[in-house]
Amino acid sequence: MIPVTAADLDIDVSDPTGHGLYKWLLASFLIGKRIHSSVAVEAYRNLVDRHGLDTPDKLARCSHRDLVRLLGQAGYARYDESTAKRLHALGVGVSDEFDIQLSSLKKNDMGSSALQAWLLGFEGVGPKTLKIFMREAAAVLEHRSTRGSSH
């Protein structure tokens, strides 16, 4: 099985706004679940491409009921309730802290291992999800931290 990449989902992880990293985190969260990757990709496309949940703030403002409905439209059947709950919590947490985490990384106040530990603190983000996320985010995150150390 060929892994899904950010490029497959038209995600630019190097987007300087951080939106690309957020989108890849959301995709990684979905892909990392015990569900067929085609369902995870459809869920990502439904959430982001069709319903505009392309920032953590928008995900955080989406109701549980709407998240369950959007996941159901993508083919989630067994895990829609728990995934919706975890997605909402991810949106809230990332909305509150992601820019701060990326800024700290850029200023070289912390390394990517601290960011990884922070991400693992979210329910539903485990080693598999983190591995998927870091597979493509690592180079961008490393670039941000080395760019910040030159000041």
C-alpha cells in the first residue's frame, strides 16, 4: 500500500502561514486511524475541501453534530462519534497553541521534539499519527528552527 502524501491532498506543508502544517496534521490524524485510507482521504476532502474547515479555528467552531455528519458522509460508521469528539478537541487545542508552538520553534526556543510531545498530548494523536505527520513536516519544521537561529 502506497502511503498518502500531502501532495496527494494538494497540501503545501511549507506554507508560511502554518495552514499547510495544520491541514497535514488534520489529514495525518484521519489517516492514522484504524480505517481504510480511502475513507480517511474522503473525510479530509469533505472536511477541508467541501466544507472549508481549513484552519484550526474553523474546526474548533464546528459542532459535534456537524462533525459526526461530515464524517458519516465520508464513510465513517463505527468511529464517527469518538473521532468527532477528538477532532473538535484537536481544533480547539491547535487553534489556541499551534502558532505559539511554531513561533517558538522558529525562534529556536524549542526543538521539534517538544512540538512532537505537545502533539502527542492530544487524544487520538498517537505514535502512528505522529509518524505520518512528521514524515512530511520534519523538513519544514527543521527549516523553521534553523532559520530562526540565524537571527
